[in-house]
Amino acid sequence: MMQDRSEGWEMIAPQFMAARSAIGTELVLRWARDHLPPQTTILDVGCGNGLPIAGALIKAGFAVFGIDASPTLVTAFRERFPDAPCLLEAAQDSPMFDRQFDAAMSIGLIFLLSPDDQLQVLTRVAQALHPGGRFLFSAPRHACTWHDNLTGRQCQSLGLEAYRQHLASAGLQLVSCLQDEGENDYFDCIRISD
């Protein structure tokens, strides 16, 4: 049997699109406006169908490039945002468009991955950023495990200190921790110059 590279999201893609709320959108938009020049290229790792976050960034003038492993979600992204490139790839395997970006984000993906895959994705994102590039990702600040409400799969946050160490080994420096209106935690990082 083939491994589901979408981590269960392809199977529940219609339910996910119907249930996705706008929580976190304002935080991400504020992060982009505060730290990135207009028209910055942003890599969205685990972009889903692009709503609401990628859509808000595109509307604000940022150039979003999406990656997701769910065929249904990628199709929906491409239909909504035909001018925004979107690849059907798992973040663990993706060459990240074989280019570098000014910024990247991964909202709601990292904690769905195994600890080894989390480090692999953090490293791939770091390699896809220009030195000084920003990276924002969501995961609980405290180490914990739980089951995702939609997929039923186990999720795992490695916690602040473990993420700080993993980020450093990938060439990223944690500069701040943020929290949105739904009390979801985000890690704001910067790519350290080589």
C-alpha cells in the first residue's frame, strides 16, 4: 500500500475546506507586513487550498508559491489563484521550486509530521531561503502529542527548546514566538547568513 504523503489530508480534503476558519490570518498578515517588503516572494509549505492565509497575502500584494501533498487541495488552490504557482509535493521530498525565497511559512503542517520529518522539512525550508529570509511556522510551544480532530492522526509538538535546537542545526535562528487569537503558537525564524 502506498504511503499517504498528505498525512491524511487528501482523504478529508472537502471537510477541511469546509471547516477551515480565519483564525491566524491576521497574525500571518501582520507578520508579513511588519517584516517583508511589498511583493516579497513567500513559500507556503502545506498551502492547502490557499484559504484564508495565502489568499490574504496575495491580496496584500505578496507573491505566494504553494506546496501541498493533497491533490484535491492543490487543485482548489490552482483554481482560486491561477497566477500563484503551486506544486503537488510532500514537503519532506520537495525541492521547493529549486529556487530561493525571501520568506516562507508553514501553518498547520510541521506538527503533523514525525520528529525526523519535522527536522527534514525545517532543513529544506532553510535551504530554500535567502540569507536573512524569514520563516514562520505554527506548532504548540510546549512539547505534547494529541490526535488531529479531522484526520485522527497523532500530532506532535517538539516544544520550544527542541525546536530552537532543530532550527539552529538547520541554519535558522528563532527570533520570537507569537500567538494568534485562537491561542495557537507560531515560531518566527530568520535564516542565518552562511
